[in-house]
Amino acid sequence: MLTPDRLRHACQTVRDDLLAEREASGHWIGELSSSALSTATATSALALVLRHGADEHHAPDRLQPLVTRGLAWLAERQNDDGGWGDTPKSLSNIATTMLVRAAFCLAGAAEAHGAMLDRAQRYIQSRGGIAGLRQRYGKDKTFAVPILTNAALAGLVPWGEVSPLPFELACLPGGLLGAVRLPVVSYAIPALVAIGQARYFHAKPRNPVVRLVRRLAVQPSLKVLQRMQPASGGFLEATPLTSFVAMSLASIGQAVHPVTRRGVDFLVASIRSDGSWPIDTNLATWTTTLAVNALAAGGEDMSRLGCLDWLLSCQHRVVHPMTSAAPGGWGWTDLSGAVPDADDTSGALLALAHLRPCCSAEEAERIDEAATLGLRWLLGLQNRDGGWPTFCRGWGNLPFDRSGADLTAHALRALWAWSGGSGFRVQSSEPGRVGPEWFGAVSCRPGCVAAGLARRFLAALDRAVQRGVRYLAAQQRAYGSWVPLWFGSQHHAQEENPVYGTARVLMAYRDSGLLDTEPARRGLNWLAAHQDPEGGWGGRSIAETARAPAVSSVEETALAVEALLAAGPDPVTEPAARKGVTWLVRAVESGRHREPSPIGLYFARLWYHERLYPLCFTLSALGQAVRQNRLPQS
């Protein structure tokens, strides 16, 4: 039986493990999984620079060993079906397999690995070839066109299969880009420019007007690209995006262009000792806010963490050159390639709300100033449909630019934390309204950020919350679940992760005191009904689990448990919550809480796992269980 001592000991174990991951400056960096997709694209980029423009800065004796190491890492990680997955724990997919095959061809190693690449080609054909790749991404060309460009550069597909991209549109003012319905998402303008130019030079358009416009736009759009490139050289700190830019420019005689050079410098600096590349340098800001919020959920003394100065320094205070985002948001890392976004800003605001009660008066004043700026930024990002997107308001044309249920739930939690939760509460003059109320007489603690908020701002908060709540209700699926934008499950038929999405939305209902509403009850019942037989949660539906063994993960189980614990002694959800707590304790006792699962999505269906996710999610869930003394019934 699970005893109170076992529960507390498991919680303490995870707490100690998480604190042990902290840096000397008080923040967390974590570690992203190595990626076959990133390693393939980086290897292709370096191979093309070697072919088209290696010089004293990027000498062959400097770059060739990196190419050789990357190919060796890839060759050791082919799956039994002939394909490659994004991470060493991932199932094969057509996109990564096509990129790996292209890398070996561009590096001149195809003949030496003929049998391996033959198996890869058979896998690609079994998944539909080019048509299968396009089907995977639908109307979103953000990843399909770069992959086909890479293949065309390797001579594996004709250039006619590569859709031309209107790179000239990058010269428009940032405020107009969302209105012109680009074929790529908001954060992929660098790819639009570089890959669009590669397609233009390798297969010029027949229309003389289009050809003239694009010829005239080559240099101006390169200047836009140069202006967007961060100091590190890595666009979004992302290996794939930076690699696609570098390989495209190198192929059109721009191997020594400043953008290419700085991009190659980024790739050289970010290779790992085993010859692989991750998808991104790190998610330090995101993992730090996850850790802070998890420790707070477990009752940790926030005054001991020492990460406040670092977290405040991560807030963007100028207009961002890539997305034209206003000052006030946070990105996923403290590095120069980060872009402010809804999820990271919400996480930072929640962390600041937890840190504030333990701060000095001077620190509280700094927190309040940062929080006010962050709240205004978050309010300005809300879409017309009431939901929150990732980076840019109004770019709803493509999947990863649309509003997301998980993003919206996180934003609402941040607004509530600085209003009805830990900031201020306004007595309503209109009984019966849904959610916290912001009309009437403001009552706030001395020094609280609310004391400096104008009535107009309070009204804007109210409208934003009401619209966000309506958006969440509208996004709920027929059986009660919600689907997130930036997380998925490779074991789900549609690669979605309703466990993650539903749990995240229910936490917003929890924080707002709305768990007794009909959408929340349906969501809680859905989670309870989709528990695996052993007590965990994974990505498969009930029907899929019936055909194959359940695949529970620590991350999904912890999220589901935390959401269900909030429901209290409910006859439907209580047994599932208690059984889930037992599953988590056993996972900690066996050391499984240190084994991350690939549930993260980076860009369009690019999988990753992060070392700190299971620690953060498990501590938050077990911390709640300890505080509520939730043990299985005997």
C-alpha cells in the first residue's frame, strides 16, 4: 500500500533531483534531446558550404570533421523499419528520413552507405514519397518546402517539386505580413527568404513580371534576413531553421555572405560531443518557470531559489526584429535567438507571482513593473476568436500560428494570478458573471501591481478573460477533451496529445474556481475515463490501447494527476487520481521520473524531449498530493 511516508519520500526525491539540476545563478537550463532531423540538416548545410564556399574562416579541415561525426551519429540510429525518428526515442517518420538521406548524398557518402540508404528509400516509398510528405504537413509549407529543397539540392527530387516561396513579401512592413496570408508561419520568415531565393535561382519563374519582382527583391530581402539574424547566428536558436537558411544561401553563391557565415558559426558552436545536434540550444526560461511553479506547488520556500534577477533579465524590452513583437514578453531562453511568445510569458508571470511574496520591497517593485508590462503584452496578443496564439496576433492562416487551447489556458492562469488569485480582487456589481470580476471597488495588498492599474486596464483584463473562457468552451471536443498546439503523442493516431491539452485547460479552470462548470466536469470525466489499466496516462485512445499495450509516460501521468486532484473527493475522478498518484510514486521509486518521453513538438511535428519535463511535472503533482494527503483507499 502507498503510505504517507512513501508519498512524502517520493516527493522529496523529485524535489532534490530538480534542485540538483539548478545552475549556480539559480536558474535551470535542462537538456533537449539530440535530434536526427537537426543533425541531418546541420550536416547538409556544412556539406554545402564546403562544396560552394569554404574559405579561411570556414576551412575544410574545420568543417569536414563535423560532417563526418554527424553522419556517423546518424548511421548508428536507423530504426528497424529503415527510417529515422526525430529523437532516439521516436518512431520513424518520412520527413526526418528524407532529410537524413539527403545529408548522406550531399556529403558524398551515399555509396559507402548504399544498403542503409536503400532501406531508407523503401521506407520513404512505403509512406507515399513526396505525396506522403505533403500530406503530413497539409497546407502549411513551413517544413514541407525546406525538406523538398534539401532533397532537390541533393539531386533526389526535381526543382519542379519545390513550391516557390514569395520571398519578396519579406520586404513588407512587419505589421502587414500577417494580413497577406503567407504560406509559412510567422516565425519562419528567414526560411521564406533563403529558401525562396534558392528556388528562384535554381528554377526561375516563367512569368516575366514575377521574375523581375523577385530579381529586384533579392538584395532587399537579404538585408531583412541580416537584420533578423540574432547575435548568436542561430535563427530562433534552432538548428533546423538556421541550417535551412545556410544551405539555401550557400547553394546560390552566398556561402560567404554574413548571414551564412554567422549561421555556420552557430552550427559549429552547437554540435555535441557525440556528433549530434539538438533542435534548439536550450529552453532555459521555459524550464526555469516550470521548475519555479512546480516547487511552489510543492510548498517550497521561494526565497531560497535565487533566480529572480535572471528571470527579470530575460524579459524582452525592445521591439523584436523578427516578429515585430512589442516589449514586455518572454521567450523560451535567455539567448539572443529567442522570440517572445504567449506560453513563456504566461509561465514567467506565474513564476513572478510565486516569487513576489518572498521578496524585498525593492524587488517587489521591480516585479510589479515587469508584470504590468508583461500583462499588457499578453493582452495585446489575444486573437479575435478569444484565444491566444504563440507569437503574433492575427496570423491564423496556418496551424502553428492559430490560437491554442493550451496557450489560452496558460494565459488565463497568468491573468488570474495577477488579479483574482494573488494580486487583487474586485467585488462584482454584476452577480453571476463567469470567472473573476474586475468591476467595482478594487481591493489590493499594499505594493501590489494592481495598485498601479488604471480602470481601463482592469476593464481590458475582464474582457480578455471572458473571451478566453468562451474560447476554451468552444474548443472542447465532443467527448470532453482539449488538444494542445505545441505538444503531441507519437502513439496517437493523429499525433495529438489530448491528455496534455485537457490537463492544462483544467488547471486554468482550477485556478479560476470554475471546476464545477459543465466544460470542466466533462474534461475531468474524460481524463478519468482515459487512464491506462496500470494507473498511468499515455497518448493512445481507449480503442488504440485495446489493440496494443498502453504507453504511459511520466509527463502525461503527472499532468493528469494534478488536474484530477483539483476536483477533490469526486466519486468519478477520485479513484483515478489516487491510482495515478500510486503510479507516479512507483515511477519515482524505480527512477523512471528521470526518463523523459518525446511529447514536445517543435515547429510542425518535430518531436523532442526535455530532461526536466518529468521532474517538473511530477513534483507539481506529488506536491499537490502531499498537501492534500491523497492516498489510495485500503
